[in-house]
Amino acid sequence: MARFSTRCFYLLGATSLLLASCSEKQDATPSIASIAVNTAEFQILEDAAVRGGVVPLLSNKNPNDPSGNFTVFAPNNAAFARLGLNSAADLNSLQKEFLTNTLYYHVANGNLPGTELTAGSTSPSALTSASDMPVSRRIVVRADGTRYVNGSRIVATDVPAANGTVHVVDKVLLATGTDIVQSAIALSQAKVFVQPELTFLVEAVLYAELDGALSATPGGPQLTVFAPTDQAFRELGTLLNVPLLVPADIRKLPKATVQAVLLNHVVAGSLFTPELPENAAVKALGGGSLRLGPFATGTLTVQGAGNAAPAGMVIPDVQCINGIVHVINRVLLP
């Protein structure tokens, strides 16, 4: 989604990331790679590492860390299933570079024990931004005590390995390393999924001249954006009796109308799903009100004042350098 570092970085040794040879299956204290290979609930993670070209890692000690350790937030099979990735073949829907860098975002240098996963704490990952800075993740703790890294629930901590620690999460961690606009453009240009997405949204943002407001600027605001899919815009066209068959059709609508609708999708602050106020109203930048539903299975519904039904989150919790994007399946009407 943006330019990601392909250097070995501090976490990549000459011969190690998420899988190792089967000979390690007999290790008394298995490496992180062996845990992935030998644990059924990490089958898709193993397949992802193969397709992402990062097979030879985390089987050895980390040569670039004094402790020799790594920490991995490991998505289980259910985490990948949330993205429709249930098999090795399904991973072909993702561009290889994006998949590789998504894996990097799950790995950290050194040993990060569960006791340090405290509310508000952050940790740098192996993923770097366009300015070559490590992209961090943050820990969120809800009132009931459940812990999340970004929007992914931590379902197990401190799985020991010979070369570090594994924490298990229930959603794949997603980050772009660039701002909201460039992230959407990357999706629209098929740099994330093999099939383009958010093409109507990108056209709408450019037409409404809101790309500057949604781009990162030094000291600029952090935002939460609910990003409608292409299908959501097509359904809007049916509702308005204005066929929206291709992105350029957005320009059939009055610019002021498109501006008002888009601003109804933006909320101040950088909020992952477990941080959004459930069963509550939040104010959109356009001045309207959005109604958030209950927090369930890691997502919330969101509904505009002009919507007959709420939108569901298709891909929640995408971290950008100037905020969070939640991809939704309905356009939010003021």
C-alpha cells in the first residue's frame, strides 16, 4: 500500500522469518518457526509466509538483537478467515509485496512479554513507513479487561520459543505505512488486492477536492475514516436513481453533495474498533451524527442519519500514518 522497506531491517536475519525446516519438529524448545509449522491453528499463517517469500526466518536466534529474540503477534486461522482467506489458494487474491509487508507488521525485534502489553503502550514493528520509520502498534484494554493490539484481540500470550515469544491474535494486523489518501489509491490501483477496490471513493475524494484534508501533514490531525466499497457506491446509485457504473459517474452528482456525503464518513481522532464508543452517537466532520452499534466479534456497525440500515465493517482497523480506516459496505448518508 505504500513504499515499504524491503531491507532485512533489524528483524530479518540472513536466514530467518516465519517457517523453518521440518527437522525442527523434534526440538525440545521449538523455535517460533517450528511453532508455526507444527500448530494446526497457524496453517494459513504458514501458507502466507510461503507465498510472501519470507519462509527462511525466525528459525534461528535474531542476530541483530542482543537477546537474540523476536516477538510475533501470530494470527490464527480464524483471523485470516475474517478476510476470506481460508486456504493457500485464497492468498493469491493479495499482492505478494503487500502480503510480505503485512507479515513484517506482525513481528518485532527483541522479546516483548505479555506483562508489557499494557493499555496505551506501543511497540515498533518491522514494517516501515514511507519515511523509513518503524510503524508501531498500540495496546488497547477495554473495560472488561480484554486486551487488543490495534483492533485485534490478544487470545493467548507468552507462548515460549527458543528464539522469542509468540502472542496469538484473532485478526490480521493491517497497516499501510502511508496516509489515508495514498492508502486508498493503492487499493484502487490493485496494489493490495489483485482486484482493485475503493475506486469510487478515490474518484469521489478527488472530485470533492478533499484529498488535501485527508492527507498527512506535519502536526496535522488524526482521523478515523469509514471507507465505502465500490459495491456500496453502486448501490447508492440505485438508491438515487443515478447509475454509478464506473468511478467517473460520481461526477454526475453535485460536487457539494459529494463533499457533504464524504465528510459524513470522517470522525476526529485515530480510533481502532475497540476504542470506538459502542451504542453511541459520534459527530462526523461534516456536522452530522453517526450511530455506532454494539461492539461484537471485533467490529461495530455504523449508520448515518439518512440510512435505513447500518453499514457493516468489511475490513476494520487499517492503520495509516494519519489515522485509521474501516472499510464498510454502505455509503453513510447525512
